[in-house]
Amino acid sequence: MRALLQLGDALASIAEAAVLGGRSVLGMQEAAVVLDAGADVLEHRPPGRTELTNAVMALGGMHGLEPGAPAGPEVDEALPAIAASRGSGESDTLPALPRRPGMTIRQTTAELHHGRIQVRFEGAERDLTISEGRLQVLTDRGSVDVVFDTGDWQWKRAPATRPETSGASRPDSSTAMFDHVAEQVHQQAPMEHARLRLDLLGPDGILYYNDPAAALAGNAVCVDGRYYAATLTEGLGLRIGAVELVKRDGVYQLREQAPRPVRTLRCRRAPGEACSALPPEFSRELSRQLEAHHGQALGEHQARRRGIAPDVSRPGWYMSRQGNRLRHYLRFNDRYFRVRLRKVDEHTQRISVYLPRGAGAGRLQHRNQPAHRIADIRQAIPAQEHRFMTQAEFNVEYRGMPSLEAAQVYESAVAQNARLRLSQLQRAALRSYLTWRRRSMDDFLQYGSLQPVFRDSEQAVARINRALARIPPHAGRVYTALALDAAQFAGLQEGQTLYSRTFLVASGDRGRAVHAAAAASSNSVQGATTLVTLAMRQHAHPTGLLSLQDEAQVMIGNNVLFKVVGKTPGELHLEELGAARQAMGTLGAQPLLAIPLRD
């Protein structure tokens, strides 16, 4: 009988919708709910809090649970217990079921003020961020996954699950992208004030926003904590300002632009604007390095004396022929730089840019390496683009390296690999620490404890230090994840001097440190999970080609001094001190109490 009544009700609703329209039927249903509540009041049966709230929310277009309907699995678990109590002869009065919220909110809206979203979490105002489709709150102990409880309208901790991250995941970002793409997005104008719909956040990381002041609405994405207006384009594309992106393998990458016109034989008979010679383009990093040596390159008068002329077969290149020697040049801002092929080792070659011999620091440096080499360069694979970049930028754009910093660490390792002079014992000590002896050696260096199985820890530490002294350092930013002591992290201030009793293993790939920190947060590791950014000068030694674990891996010796330059919830920024302060030792410095986290 119930099934027949439900079928008749459904058929009647379909007929009403066909005659009156869907909106009219919905309005009749909502009006019926309000009239039922009014009839209860007239019959001296005032509605309860749940019924009254449902009626009010019905006028606003949102539906709550029906009174008396099961609210969750707790009711299902309670029903067998009630049946058992009846069968045992106890009272037939139904026991009070655990009361659950009777309201389901279908919309979660957050206000964006001055580029930040703040919510109340566990009695304090916290910054709300997005990381690959997960809502997170920045606390004093790091990032915490949260959900909005639609019953009592509060933000609560999400169930502990291991996050699924991609190879290019970024903290405080709703979409996955590489560092060089994020740098171009940062050049666009972010949103400062808007209203965001968090309930519409999908797995692709795209939000819906509404700006009442500017009368604008559309899609938005979060990149490194800033929100940008975005437009969906064809073929899984996304346009943020002037940046065109396309999604490949779950990661947003730069969309390849259409090829530019190329000079052909027809241009000789009908020259025009499309046939004009296109000037070569230089990447940002290559331009920065060439500008630093701009005054030492060849000028126009020196170029004429050396017979430098454009290479007709290769646009953007210049050459000079003196006797049987052919030399190649690049022209940058009316200055000419020498270019030649350099053999790194028997398997690797690089195209390098040099200063003229007279302008260099010297003819030859130690180990027969030219002292006037500036950078290794490559040309874009599509020949018609006439675009030059550094070898590190080429690795990012065409070889899939995650960031420019990771590619620079790798290039440092490649440049020095053929010149390393390490003994077999030193190589073995390095590999054993980086693979399976890190914990025992860290305990020995941190606490002085010596395990019976590893009685040679002191000799192994000495071999590692001698090996690191023979590996040329890399200058740049690297990243690592540490579980810092919560009390020490809370008391850190800018300007303090720290040092680590143990070796530090870091990477130019920021994503690896982010993965390690996320895995530690999901596994409830003791201590404050922290992403540490290290600005290195002389003590970061590339070891990726020795350990074969991470091509952008570096190893930092123990007792290296750092200065705290910045601290935010979940992040710590350190800078390596100069050689004069390093020579003074750890006097007056604070030891870093931390446990390394591995991805």
C-alpha cells in the first residue's frame, strides 16, 4: 500500500510539473511545509526547533531532514538494540535516540578579504587554505585538513587519510602545477575581495566566486595562497590573465603557442611584415646572467674588427671566420658573446656561452676549466621560435623536471661528476647514510648513542665529511621536511642562529619536501611538521648522482650555522651564514632539535 501511495504521489508530481512547471511545483511544496507548521500552531502543538528551522530554511530554498527520519548510521545501530529490549520483556517505551543535527546545508560560502580567508577553528581565527582539493587550516603545529560540519556550523578536523598528491603538488594551491608555471601566474593580478563557494570545489581545484562590489562572477583558482580569476577554455584548458594553461597528466602546464611565420623563398619576391626577420628571444634566467656580464662582452666596434656577421642559415646566430677557424656568437642587447660546444665528460656535452679571452678572469682555471664561462644554453626545440634559454630551463620545459631550482642542482651535479675524486670508502659511507644508516648515524651525532651493530659510526662520519669536502658546493635554495620540537619552534625568532648536529639531506625539488611533510601529518608524527627552506652558499653538496635517489638531492654537513630569516605556521626559512661566522663554530648558537622526514 505504501509503495502504491508513493507511486501515485510521484505520478501526480510529474503531472503537476508538466502543467505548472518545475518552479511552481517546488513553490507549492515549500508553501505546504509552512502551512503545516502554521496548522500545528493553531492546534496548540507548537513545532519543535528542528521543524521550525526546516520551515524557515525552506523559504530560503534549502531542505533539511524530515522530522523523525534516520539521521545517520548511529540510528541504524540503535534499532537492533531497541528490538532486543522489547523481546526481553522490558518497557515498550522507545528510548531516546542520540540526537543528531537535523539540518543539511548545501552551500558553504567564505569571504575573501585582502587576499586571505579566515575561519574560526577550535576557538581561534585561522587562515583557510586549499591544497589539491583539500581544505586546510594553518595552526601552530602545521596544516590540518578540515571539513565544515553542516550540523552545528563549525569547522572540524577531517578524518585522517593519506592524501593523494601528484608529482607537482603545491601547498596552499588548489591545482597542481610546476614552479615555472606558478611564477608566470604570480605576475597576474590576484583577487583581493570576493565571495567564494567552497562547496563547489571539485577535484580539478576550480572554485566559483562572486564579487558583489565589482558585479563580477566566474571561476577562480588558488596558487600559493593567492586567488586568481580563471576562465575555462577548450581541451581542458585554463586561462589566468594572460597565461594559457592546459592540463596534461593531472598537471596544468603552459599551452604551446602556434608556430610563428618563417622566412621562405617567396619572401624574396614579395617581402612583407610576415617575412621580416624575427629577433631572437632570451629567457628570464639567461637574460639575468648575460646582463651581469654585459659590459665585458664585445661591442659593435670590436665585432666589426673580428669580422662577426649574421649567420644566414640560422636566425639569431652570428659567426666569424679567421683562416680555417669558424667561431659562433650570440647577440644580446647589442653585445656579442662567444658560444662553443663544451665536452663535460665522455657522455655529456653542453653548449656554453663565454666572455672574450681578454675580458675573462684568466685564460685557464684549475683542472683546465675555462674561467670565463658564463652559462650553458640551449635553443628551443621548435626551430622557428628562435628562443634561447639556459640548460636548466631547457630541462624544466622539455625534460619534465619539476622546478628551475631542481634543474640547477642537477646541472651542478653533472658539471662536477667527471671531476670527483672520492675513494671507494667515502662513496660507500655516503651511500650507506643516504640509504639505510641515516637513523643510526643521526642518533650518534645527536645524542652520542652508539649501537652495537654500528660500532664504526665515528669512522663513517669522518669519511662522509671528507667526501663532502671534495664535492663542489651548490649555491641556491633547497628544501627539506623536519619534525621540529614544538616548544623550540614556538620560541624561534628572526635573527636567531641555529645549527644541526646531524647531516641534513635536502632537495631542489620543493614537492618532495611537501610530500614528506604531508605524509608525516597524516601519520601523526610527534613534533611540529615543518617545511624548511634553506638558502645555501658553500655547504650544500649535490649527491643525487651518487645515491641515485633524487637527481636534485644535496647533502649538508653537520654543525653548519644558519640564521632564521622567516617563520610562518608550518614553514621555516633559514639562511646559511658566511665563512667568518662559520669559522667561529657553534659558540652562541642554538642546536636544532628535529627529526628528518623522508618522502
